[in-house]
Amino acid sequence: MITKHFLEKIYIGKIVLKKISVKSDNVELSQLVSLYKKNKKHLFYWHHGFKQLLFNNTVDIINRIKKCRLICYTVYISNKIIGCIEITKIEKDLGKFNCRTLSFWIDKDNVRKGIMFNCLNTLEKYLNTQGTDVLCAEVNIDNTPSINLLEKSGYKKYGASILVSKEGKTLCKTYSYKKTIKQKAA
């Protein structure tokens, strides 16, 4: 059964994913900005120094969520924010499947603990109930932990991109990953 709204909270053992409300979550957004600033260097392969991904305050995050029409979940352990997962609206891919793109990051003190692996696996099941057939992710080619995570989760590499500035300078290189999550009818 496909529902039309996203759960406010998703529980995964000791992990809680909490949907951000840009209208009412100022304290949570402030905590997210603080965590982001603390991890700015660690998150370089996520933000690449791009102005629209360098959050200085809650308004920057709200603007990104609104402009990109994202569903955004914060990742909690022991009532403390440790990361963030962004989910795009549904788009049709070339095969006419409902596709969403994921973007995720986690605090440097919580990497390689299986937290994001568990979050992504749970979200895959949940997003399928929301009418999603395929999930995609773009990862910097030097972001080995995220590449390993996606491959361990069954995502397949299907492309690579190079973003070049007007001056001909390479800004970033990414791999594109895709995973079909559509459940087969019984």
C-alpha cells in the first residue's frame, strides 16, 4: 500500500530517523548546523566547497530543502543528532520507474559502525511503500567509505561524471549508483 505522507519518525533499534519540518524544527536545525560545522572538513566529499551546500545557519538548510523539494531526515543515536539523509521527490527514470535520489552524511565520530548501512536498508523498504521503484546516489570517486557502503548495500555503479568550471578546472568527479527496490507482486 502506497501512502501519501512520510513518517515523522522511523525507529531502527537504537537509531531514530526524524523528519525535519522547516516550519517548526528550529532547535533541531540549529543542532544540525552545529554538527555540520563541526564536521565541515570531514564532509568535503559531500559539499565539495559548493556554496549551496556550505551551511552557516538554519536559513541555509531551510532554503536547500525548499529549493530542492527534499524530504530530510536527521539521524539520532541516544537523543543526539549524528547525521542527515536527504531524499528527492519522485522522478521518472528512462524505464518509467519511480526514482528518488539519496544523499547522506554522518558525523566523523560515528562512521564505520553500521549506522548508515542500517538507515539505508530500512529506508529502502519504507520508500518502496511510498511508490519508489529505484534509488540513486552520487558519490565522489574519492569517498571510499560511501562507495563501500553503497556497494555493500547492493547498489550498482552505472556511470561517472566530471564537473568542470568555466575556466576548465575540475571541480569534482563522481560515480553514479542505482538500486532497484521495487517489490515483486505476490
